[in-house]
Amino acid sequence: MILSTHLVRTNRKQRASSLLFVFCLFLIISCNKEVTRPLTALEARGKSSYMSNCIACHNPDPRLSGSIGPDVANSSFELLSARILRKTYPPGYKPKRETAVMPALPMLENDIPAIHAYLNSFKN
Ligand code: HEC
């Protein structure tokens, strides 16, 4: 009788600790912000173009400010075209910085749709 009560108690303790373990695992997984959906082919092309052409000045994580350039995640197609092709802004757009350091990069014209797709992949 004493033995069986002891066994039940241990099992309950074990069950409680495995439940706690599963709960912690769930918390860790659900709090991990890096768990995102995989990029589409177009977004992946945009990411590699961004990493090659933009991160000298912008942050490798486009949601953050870079060494010289501001955050650029969620930029519109019009803004990217104006900035990359013509070194201008769309009419009425209020720039994040007053400076005019960024050169036009017209050779990247064909990459703009991909860069746009990548920079807009951060919306969930
Ligand atoms: C030589 C450094 C440099 C490079 C390379 C560069 N940028 Fe910039 N970018 C800047 C700076 C600095 C600004 C702030 C305005 C200015 O001074 O021209 C800016 C502004 C911008 C803006 C406007 C942000 C806003 O909302 O006001 C966008 C969009 C942008 N860059 C995208 C890009 C993309 C995409 C690339 C790569 C294809 C790129 N930039 C390459 C330095 C750079």
C-alpha cells in the first residue's frame, strides 16, 4: 500500500515535469521571432540583390537603420523605382533623411521587382 502510493506520487511528479517541459518548449518555439515562412523565388532573388548592392549603407536587416542609410523594409514599388533609377522621391513622399548621399543605381532596373518583393516580405 505504501509502495503503491509512492509510485502514484512519483508518476504525478513526472507527469507534471514533462508537461512543464512541453510547455517551455512551446514557449521557446512561439517566442522565436526567426521562425518565418521561407522566401519565394522572387523574394530570394531580391534578397541576394539587396545583400550585394545595398548593405554597404543599409542594414543587412532592412527593418533596422544601417551605417548610413535608413530602414527600408516595406518600401513601396514607386519609392524604390524613384530612388534607385532617378535619385528622386515619389510626389508628396516625405523622405526619412534630408541628406542626398545615395547614388542612383540604374543598372539595377531589372532587380527592382525582386528587391520590392524581398523588402515587403517582412509583413506577416
Ligand atoms: C552609398 C550608400 C547607399 C547605397 C549603396 C544604397 N543606399 Fe539607399 N539610401 C542611402 C542613404 C544615405 C539614404 C538616405 C537619403 C540619402 O541621403 O540619399 C538612402 C535612402 C534610401 C531609400 C529611401 C528611404 C526613405 O523612405 O526615405 C530607399 C528606399 C533606399 N535607400 C533603398 C536602397 C536600396 C534598395 C539599395 C540597393 C539597391 C540602396 N538603397 C543602396 C544610402 C545608400
